[in-house]
Amino acid sequence: MGPLRELSITSMGMLLRKRWKLVILVILVALYPFIDSALQRMSGYAIGGYTGSLVTVLMYAMLALGLNIVVGYAGLLDLGYAAFFAIGAYSMALLTTPHPPWDTPFPFPVNYFWVAIIISAGIALFSGFILGAPTIPLRGDYLAIVTLGFGEIVPVLFRNLTCVTIPFVNINCLDLTAGERGVSLIALPNVPGVGNFSKIDLAPWYWLGLLIILVALFLNRRLEDSRLGRAWMAMREDEDAAASMGVDIVRTKLLAFGMGAAFSGFAGAYFASYIQGVFPSSFDFTVSVTVLCAVVLGGSGNPYGALLGGVMVAGIDRIGLGFMTTVADRLGAFIPFLGEIDFSLWRYGLYGLALVIVMLVRPEGLLPNKARAREFHEGQEEEGLSGIAAAEQEVERESEAG
Amino acid sequence: MKPKITFRNVAMWLIMAAVGLFLANAFRSDPTLFAQQVINGMSQGAIFALVALGYTMVYGIIELINFAHGDVYMVGAFTSMTIASLLGASHTSDPSQVIVTLFLMFITAPLVCALLNFSIERFAYRPLRSSPRIVVLITAIGVSFMLEQVGLWWASIPSDLLSYFGGSGATPKAFPALVPKINLLAGTALGINLTPKHLFALGLAIPLMIALRIFVQRSQTGKAMRATAQNRDAARLMGINIDRIISITFIIGGALAGVAGVAGALYFEGVQWNMGFDMGLKAFTAAVLGGIGNITGAMLGGFFIGLVSALSDQYLAGQWTRAVVFGLLVLVLVFKPTGILGTGSSQKA
């Protein structure tokens, strides 16, 4: 035990000395709910109170980590990722609500939140396989559009499945999803010996979110280095070459869709329990695009990039814009027109601008994966399809020199 | 080539037969209602087709799904409503003022949209000409968001400046009823309602499409466009100025979206900041259905999607129409990615 113990102590020391900034960041993040309440008390409740918003930010970070598998690792452009988020959330809601559309709620044991969240992720995984299957032969843009179609269809289904009749099994006009009213009263997480989470104290939600993100990050890292991860990357770089090297494209693609969907379903179930209700309007195209923005801006293919992107995009949306509005409001006392600006209405413009600028300047994102970054710049070295433009430039350069 | 009996083909024919039977039954039970929905569908479809042309032309030439194209249509609709506001035209104005307003709308909106589409290509897409396709696609999504932001601001311009706008930018704004809602077939025994807004959509779209087709098939520029779509490098070697041809394509596509914007605002009697998103998806579905890159295909696809939406509104339920249209999109892409008239392959995409 001796040497190992020594080693762990020295490595802790190394960590503290070399990565002290990271260590401080981790401590600050972990203790944020306390810092927040201290801030609130000291400032007389003028600033702070961001824990609730941060839970949503964490949820977007989870989604970004899941989409990173689909878009970043496997290179499948998914524009309908919110579909799986919706499926996870609705599964959670229907599994645990005390007033399900059928007569009796599912007979889960006391702590059924934890069971239900796993089942919800499982249902999302399964739906990932189902929705992924027809897209196997499609590539690039066509794949993007089919997933976009699914992403539009799924909320329509949840909105309209208010009278489901299945012949022969005695189901007659079952109000499955309650339309716009949604499903409410969803199970809360329960820690044995401590009790249920509540909507009053948001700190446990925050820590649960952090825990899920740590697990998601770990899974992302392990998947990246796994045999499957290498198959995804091979497929991303060249599908035909990968197939001829023995990568089973069907299996690899389905697993990418399924795993991405499972992450999304997990986040959806967590979100449904946190909000205590699911409504079809929370799962539209904006969610899919926000998560895609997060992955692309952060750096697709790198889980830390996706995490950073998720936190940035959702953080600016949930906290930054509100903060800017408050500041502008205060400044409005001096500069009249500033007081009327509501920056939360600027979301689209800012997302759009950020996407365009990042694509023009740094298409691989802020924290790129090295191999992925090379792929993004491949075309520029070759200049187009056959290098004619490069040849033209060469000629121009020569003529200028001569 | 002998048609193969595969699962795909059988499934496709079964679905088509089911839809055919359903429609035949609908026609039998109430022919007048059916005919009315066909007219509505064709008029909507004309607008879809105009927007679809922009998608298909751009995809044909640079293989980009121009996500922002639907929002260019929105800008067209907003431009026409701005002109109506500036000229103070309303449903009580005298006919001469209405005609002048409409004329100005149909001149200005295409010009604005053509310029806008040209600038989008020039400043956002051209620098990325040699980047991977996903980069350009995401840029297009970004441009689309920026235009929607412009729509939000535009719609919230106070009504003392532009009388038909104002209030929250997010709410739909009613378009002034400039064209009277008279039934042109009132005296006949058909029992069908055909109003000037139907005629506007159809009467503008069909001549424009014929003109476009003649332009692309007969003119020197059209020939260059087709050559560029076939093989950009070879076209460059033949002395075609690729940048100029791509710009012309975006300008034509933008102008058509502008006309569609005016016709759409008149037809749907309202504008909204995110009207371009739905229109874009439907028009893109139309373009894919007709075989993307194929101009005639986009026109037929547009009319087809219009018909499907109108019939679905009538015979299923309005809230299912989105699912029907996107379900159709998914089915086409999965079963016949080349579309009805297309010749390319899904591998190209």
C-alpha cells in the first residue's frame, strides 16, 4: 500500500501545482449554490439566484455531450435531436405521473425516479434505433433533412395524440399526451435517508446535474477511445473507406444514433422532473439548433468542447441576456433608449451571428478535436474539387512575380 | 429496365394506392368541396413552387441547402407590408391606389430579396466555397437566424412609423385586405369560391415559371448555369465565370422568393417573423420531391405539396398537416431520394 499511497499523494500534489486553475474552477463550480446564496444575501438579493438557470444550462450541456457523439464522433448531422429529448421527457412523465392516461399508475417502488430515468433513457435509445434505421443509406444534407423531419413530426405527435384508438386491445380514444396541457406531477428524485428533491431548494438539482455531466463526460471520453469510437471516426472521415476496411456501417450508425438518443432521453427525463411538467411546445426546432450550435461552437468531436459550448450557449441565453437587460435597464436612467431594450429577444440574432462568424473564422470550434480540425481544413489545402482554382492562383502568382 | 419487385417498391405502391383510394372516396362524397380544396391547394402550391425554385437552383449549382431562403421569402412579405404601410393603403382605399400599391410591392419586394440573397451568397457563402459542406450548411442556418432576428425587430417597429406593424415583434401581423374578397365564380353553378388572391398566386407563379424555364433552356446565361451545375470545374475551363453564374442564380432565386413573399402575404393574409421557417421546409420538401436540382420538378413538387397540405387540412385535421408534409419528406428521401424527376443519387448528397 505504501508506494501507491505515496504516488497518489505526489500526483495530488502535482495536480495542485500544475493545474491549480482547474482545481479552483472545479471547487467553485461544485460549491456554486453556496456562493450564490452568499452573493444574494450580501447584495440584498440584487444579484445571484442563478442556480435555477444553471440547472437548465447543465441540461443543455448534457444534450451537447450527447449530440457530440452523433455529430462530433460519427459525423452525422442531426437537426432533430430535440425529438429524443421529447421522447425521454414524455416517457418520464407518463411513467411516473399519478394520473396517467391509463387507469392505474405503474407499480414502481418508492424510489421510482431512478428506475424511471433509466427506462426513459432506454426508450429514447430504442427510438434512436427506430428513427435511425431508415436513414442508414442517406448521407450529409439528406440525412440532416430527414432528421429535421423527424424532429418536426415528434412534437406534432405529442401535441395531437389525444385520442388514441387501438383496435383489438380494448384501447378506445385514450388521451395519451393531453395535448397542449401536457403531463404534470412527475416523480421527484429521492435520496434514501435525506428525502425528496423539492422545487424550493434547487441546489440538489444542480449537484445531480453536475453528477450526470461527469458521468456523461466520462462515457464520452471512454467511447472516443473505444473500438466503436474509432469506427465512428473512420466513418466520419470516409464512409466508403471505412466500410471497405470492415467497419459495419449499419451497426456503427445505429449505435451512434441510439447512444446520442439515450443521452438526450436521460437529459429529457431529468428536465421533465425538474420542470414538473412536459409540454409539446418545449421541444421545437429551436432546441435542436441550440444544441447543435453548442456542439459546433464548442468544437465538435471534443467532449470538453461540447461541454464548453453547451455551457456558453445556454448560459448566455439563460443568464447573460437577462443580465445584459438588467444592466441596460439601469443605464436607461442616463441613456433613454437603452432602458427599453430586452436582450432576451436578441437570442436569434446573436446565435446566428455567432454561428456565421465561427464558421467563417474557425469552423472547427473553440476547443477542437485535432483530427476533426484537420478535416475541416482539408478542402482549403486542396482548394475545391480538383485544384483548378489552386492552379489558377499559382498562375496568377507567377504572372505577378514575372 | 424491368421494374424490380423490392420491399421499397411494394411499400411505395401500397402507400400511393391507399392515398389514391382515400382521395377517390373524398371526391365521390362531395365533389364541390374537393374541387375547392384543389383550387386552394394549387394557389398555395404556386407560392411553394416559387420558393422551391430558389432551393433547387441553388442546390443544383453549389449543392447547398440554403436554409436562409425561407427567410428571404419572409423579408419579401415584410417588404410588401412596409410598402402598404408607407402608402397608407387599406381595404377602404380606392382601386387606383390599391393598384399602385400592389404594383410597387411586386417591383420592390423582388428587388430587395434579390439584393439580399446576392449579399448572403457574397459575404457568407462565397468565402466558404471550398470548405466542407457541413460548414456551409451551418453558416446557412446562422444566416437564417439572423434574418429571423431582423424579422422580429422589423415587426416591432412602432405603428406610428409603419401603421401595420408594432407591438410585440413575435405576434403575427394581419395584412391589409387590399384585394377584395369577391367570388369570381359567384354567378356560376359550380359553387366554388375563386377570389383574386387565388388568381394572384397562380397568375404570377405560372408565367414566371415558364419564363424561368425558357431563360434556363434558351439563353446564354441559362446554358452557363446548366453547365456550372453539371460540372463546375469543366464549366470554368470552358471560360464560364463561375462566381458570376452563382451570383445570378442567387439573384434569380431571391427575386422569385420576393414575388412569393408578396403573393404569400396576400394569400395567407398575414406576416410573422418566423413564417419563413415553415415555408422553407415545405418548399424544400417540394424541391426534394421533384428531384432536387430539377427546375420543372420543383414546380410540380410545389403544386403537389400545396395540394397535399390543402387536402390534409380538409380531410385529416389542420394540426396534422405538418406531420403529413414532413412524413412525406421523410418517405421520399428514404424510398426515392432522387425525387420524382430527379436523376442524381442520394450518395451525392
